[in-house]
Amino acid sequence: MKRMLTMAVVLCALIAPAAAAHGYPETIPLPDGWQPEGIATDGDTFFSGSRATGAIWRGDLRTGRGDVLVEPWGGAALGMKVDRHDRLFVAGGGTGTARVYDADDGDLLREYALAEAPTFINDVTLTRRAAYFTDSQARALYVLDLCGKRLPREARTLPLTGDFAIDDDPETFELNGIAASKDGRKLIAVQSRLGKLFLIDPRSGDTEEIDLGGASVPNGDGLLLDGRTLYVVQNQLNRIAVIRLDRGLDDGRIVRELTDDDFDVPTTIAERGRYLWAVNARFSTPPTPDTPYDVVRVSR
């Protein structure tokens, strides 16, 4: 009897991970013609915006079902994050704006004019005190200072100094994805044009290039920082670089690369449990109203 119980325990231990994996589909379809780029998660709920219309889709990671949370408005919805007050912060791309929505009902809480053309508000990260937006055509971050549930009336510009420099050509892509340390005292952003990573002081705007031992992350896009492990989506290369950083976050090494047969130019990632979720932007596929798009589950 004891032997049978032991075997049962072992069998359950083997079955449990497989059952957990089967609890989430490998891919989740988005509406045809959606043209996604950003993704954010809040528990088993995910959000993905349309770069073509500014609409936002809200879905369930387990069932794959979802519906439109924010209707098309003629803008763009790129990088996004959800805060503890159920607010969705969204980068507005070439509109030069940021929007904050109620993540429950999709109501627009506030819109911020961040910059004038040429501009491309690309991604956002959150700390308890602020939301930080990147501009892929400027040497600056745009900051929303947060105080509990109160949103600021205006955004402020944080000029960047130090190692980070930009090209004079307004068509180049500079800062893209951004992530914050758990304590909010450090930010990390990727420069797509050169494949470099920068550590940013969120108070002063001082930047320091992160030493990758001679390596780089070309086509760097969305970032996710989990402790001292940094995930960097390399969109056109269809992979995610996994970087182990030192305690100061200013030095790191690429320890592995994640790939998936379902990748088709992934741009940004979010996390839920032991999985990453990457959205396929399919930049190399001409968009039509019938072009399919999806979200891909990635094992860490």
C-alpha cells in the first residue's frame, strides 16, 4: 500500500506541470486586421492595442476569449502597462500622446500631449511614483508623476544625459522598450538602432550604457525585467534575449535566447506565472483587414 501511495505522489508530481501548461493555449488569436504591437497582463487578463486604430483588446489568457475594450479612435496604442489601481497606461506612437484608461470599462481617464512631431511615443513602464514613456525620436523620457489614484494634470519632460545619444536623422529608431527595477530606483531602456541597453536614473535622467561584454541586442523592442533577469524582444530576429544582470544592473551577459515556431516578428512581452506572452506584430506581412494576428505563449 505504501509503495502504491508513493507511486501516486510521483505520478501527480509529473502530471501537475503538464496540466498547468495545458491550462493556457499556445497561441491566442486577435481580431483579423488588428495590427497589434503592445501587450500587458493583469492576472489572467491581457490587453493588446492596435497600432493602426488605437483600439484596445481585452482577453483571457486561459480561454483565449476576449472583446474590444476601447473602440478605434484614429490614433495608435503601442506599449502599455496596468497599475495596481486598474488603470491602463498606453503609448500613442506618432500622435505624440499618452492615454490612461480604466482597465475595467475602457473609459478614457486622461490624455496627455507629450511631444510634437517628429515623435514616436513607443513604450511605458510604471513605478509606484511615476509612469515613464520613451520617445524613439528624442533624447528624453516623458513622466507622469503619480500620487495614489490621482493622475497629474500634465506630463513633464525628463531630458537624458550621459552615454545615450541619438542620430540626427528623424527617421531612425532610438529608445524603444523600457522597464523599471522593482524598487523604482532604476530604469532600463533599449536603443533599437544600435542594439544597446542603457541604465537610466529616473530622477536625474543620467544614462549609462550597460556592459554586455561586447554583445548587443539588435532590433531590441519590448523589455521585461524580473529581478536581475532581463528579457529583450528582438523583433525582426524572432527571438527573445535573456540577460543576467549584476546587482547594480549596469553589467550583464546574454545567457540564452528564446525562440518559438509561432513567432512572426514579436514586439513586446508580458508575464503571467512561469510564462511570457509575446504579441506578433507581423511587420513583414502587408496588413489587410483579413490578416490574422495572435499572442504566443513562451516558456521561460
